[in-house]
Amino acid sequence: MVNAGTYWIWQQLATNDALPDEALPTVTEALCSTSLAPYGVDRQGEERRTKALADALPALLRRVTRPGLRRQLLQQADHQQLAELAAQGIVVAADLPAILRTHRPTPGLVIGLARHPDQVEAAIGLLPGMHDTDLENVVTHWDPNRYPHRPDTEPAPPLPPVLFDAVLEHALTPLARLLADPHHEGWKVAQRADLGLPNVFGEGAPWRILATCPDRWHDLVEHPTLGSAIQHLLLDQAEAEARRNRMIASSGSSLIQDTDDGPGEQPEPKPALDLALLRACLPALCLPEMADLPKPSVSARHRLHQIADRVRCNPRLLDMAATQLQATTDTCVRRGHLLSPLRNDDREHRAVAIAEDLALLSTNPAHLAKACALLATLEQPAVVSTPPGPRLARITAGTDLLSPVRLLEHHYQHRRVAALTELAANPHTPGTAVTDTLPALHPLELAWIAHQNDIPDWLHTAAAALAPADDNEAVLRLLTDEELDRHPDPAAVLQSWLDAPESEGFWSRRDVYSAVLDSRHHTLHHLRQLPAYELLTRNEPALALPHLLAHCGSQSKRWKALFEALDNGPTDEEFTFGELLDSIHDPAPARGGSSTAKAQA
């Protein structure tokens, strides 16, 4: 056991050039011995020992050559220390067997070894088995001064090409193997909610590694084993990544004040993939690996959507691969029976997505007409408007944010009609198939078409003929008090809101409760139907006080019953204010309050 207060002495001795070699075993043992106290491990002593060992480690490892002592020191070091010592050339490839007994290989250790040309092969030997995010860090953490750049530091040496090639190969090999074996369990697309490539590709590290070398993409797409994986990644990610970067750059530049002459016209950005690269990626465009997957009703739909997303990112593909796209689209529709009636819970989302994808890709008039008919089978949206609060009313004053058409867009309820307009824009879609769908639309969907400027004139005319003269008539609304003033029986209107079945989904219960409480037309009859907590805890209690005073009066038993009912707060959402008032007749606690009352209920 070493005294915790003497660790600094051993650290000073270890770093002293005059220390003889014969003392190295003793110094090493002292700095590697756990600090103990009568009650066990001395935590403060261990902190001192660890710091002393970290300060002495470079000097000791430069001098210690005996395998046993060196192994003891290496096993005491942490990951960061090993990485720094490897970068300094103190830890070398010969030390790896000792290190790997107790430490896993880290990006820092790989980088530290690869700083020295004679250690690059040893660094590459650590890559197998590393997680793809660790592989990514080998590339992205190569420059220690990347965040932020400091001009007073020496620039990092270039990443050795042989190391980058090895990192890229290890990151992309799982994807390449999966693409070569479509029957691998990773292709269980039926279990995925999204439509990307299989889940085994981790957090996107393969693409982020590939994105760092755009100058090599032309050569890599022809790689004998990784080429297919690289083609898939480029089609899915390259243009989308470039678009995100442009948006970030434009949002940053918009904060810079414009000159007196105004902002200059921005040139059209160059595509991330040039024509030659797009042509080289065409073999992967239509995902041939998904052609024969099981559950075609699922896999064919996923395949079609993935292809459509690639074309949306790279519109030039519509002309470059027209024949290939048309044939694959027809195959997906037929094999997956994509235009058959849908019965699952998410049928609306799936039908709209299929229609959008066919509007982009299909040239088959029969399929496009069936897509229009499929949209007509979907349930109409229930467009609901609630009176805006004072703050929202101030924000929306003078705007159309609360107009019926904008309400349709608010919850993305316009996706069906937007998909129909996309089908109408496809020159291969029969016009009658579109117009035959219009009577099945919600009046506000027809009004939405009439408000669009980029649709064919014939569709605009047909929709305008069916659209309501007043858009407000198609909106389900909770009326304001000013509107209720003009109604012959405002109380009956409030009661109709309370009686509306919750399953209809027109308004949330909270919207109804707030509208009734905020209305000056409510009566005690309305308040008795509301949850007690709405009146007593979540709104102004002034609404309930007059009724409590009138009900309890001068009867002490009722006041005591009220106290017991409210002891723990009326938290039961089904316990109404009327039940609370009724329970006050009896001194027994109400079921919305204490646990005894709830048990009685």
C-alpha cells in the first residue's frame, strides 16, 4: 500500500532523467498500486495516483522495455492517453497485444498510430470489428483542430490514402454484402415504417465517409465489390445532402445585411452528381435487389417510393432512364397490386403516397386513372375551426392564416387533393379520370384547387363549378359569442357541442370544455356536465365559486363534505362538477377526491 500523499514523489522520480534503470520496477509498482485505506479503496488517493501516473506515463514508457512492466503501464492508461501516446510515437504497434487485452480499439488509437508511416498497417489492422460510427470518426477526427481552426497550429498531415481506402471498405462492406444477397434477413422491409434501405446500415456513417471524397466518386462507382453500394448511396444521399447544405448556407447569408443595390441574383447551383455519374448509377436506380422480395404488396410499394424519391432528388433521371423507370413502375403496380382497394388503418397515407409516386413516374393511362379512383375512395377530411384566443387573434389579424383553405393545409389534410393535382399534371392521365373524382372531394378540397395557380385551366374550371360559394360553410366551427348572440337558442348550441360523440373527432374534449367555459352563454346545466377539475384547477375558479356558495350555504356538514371531496383535488376526469355538487349533500367524501371516496364510487 502506498501512502496517497507520496504519489507526487514517485511521479517526480519517474520524470527525473537521473533515475537509474534499476529503480524503474519500483517506481512502476508504486504508481500502479491501488491506493488503500483501512476501510478499503481510498478514492481520493486513487484520484491522486491516477493523475500522478498520467503525468509520469510518457517518461516511463520511453524508458521501460521489459514486457511485464510495459504491459502493466499500458493497462493502467485510458483511451485518450493511449491515443496521445501513439501520436507521440511512444506507444507503437508492438504494444497492441498488451493494449487489446484490456482496451477496445478506438478511433483515437488508430489515428495516433497512423500519424507515423511505419505504423499505418498496424492501424488498419484495428479496423475490423469497429462500429461504423467509429470508422467515421477515424476520418472526421483526423484533424484535431477542425473545431475551430486555429492559425497558430500546424496543419494536420493528410490522411493516408491507404487508411481512407481501408475505412471506406470496412464501412461499405456490410451494405455490399446485403445488396449481393437480397434474401438476407436485413431486407425485412415489411417490418419498417420508413422506406429506406435496410436497417443494418447504422446511423449513416457509410454515406458520411463517402461524402468526404467527392473527387473519387467517378472511380468508386466502378469498384468491383463496392460499386453497387456506392451507387445506391449517391442516388439516395448526394443531391439531398447538397440541398441541405445550400439551405444552411442561404439561411446564414440571409443574416448578412444586403448592400444598397440589393442582393444579387444567385446563379443556379450545380448538381451534386454530373451526367456521367448519374449514368454510372443507373444500374442501381430501380433497386433490382427488391424485385423478388417476399410480401410484394409491401416490398413493391417500398420499392416504388424509393425510386420516386431518387427521381425527386435527381429530376434529370426522368429523361435519362425513361424506359427503365416506366417498366419498373408498371412491374411494381402489377406485382404489388398497389391500386387495389386498401383496408388497413394507414390506407389514406399509403394511397396518397402511391398516387404521388405514380404521378411522377407512370406513363400508363390505366394505372393513372385507377390512382385517381383510389383517391376518391378515401374518407373526406373533417375541417374544424375553433375561435382563436386573444394572442392568436392578434398574430393572425390581417392574414389568411385562419381561412378555411389554410385550415385544410394546417393538418396536412390537403395531401389527397394535392396528389390529384399532381396526377392531373401528368400528360398521360385521362382528364375524365380526374374530373370524375371531383364530386367525391370535400368542398374545401375543391376550394383549395380553385386557389392554386399552377394547375391546368380545365381542372381549375371544373373544380370552381363544384366549389362552395362560401368556404366557411364547409368548416365545422365552435362559434364565438358574437355569432351565438345571433342564434335563437345559444344554450342549445353549447349543449350540442357537449353531446357530440368524441369518436367523431371534430374537436378535442379540451376544445369543447374551453369553448363552453369561455362563453357567456353557459349555464349551471352546462357546467354540471364538465369535469370538476376543469372548473376548480385548470380554469378560473371564479366560475365555480358562486355555485359552491349557493349550494353549501350555512350548512357546516356540506362545507366539511366539500373539504373532504377536494382534499386530494378532483383529479378523476370522469368526475363531473355536477357529481361534486350532488356529493356535498352527504358528508361522505366524493369519489373524485380522496382515496376513500374513490373506493366508495
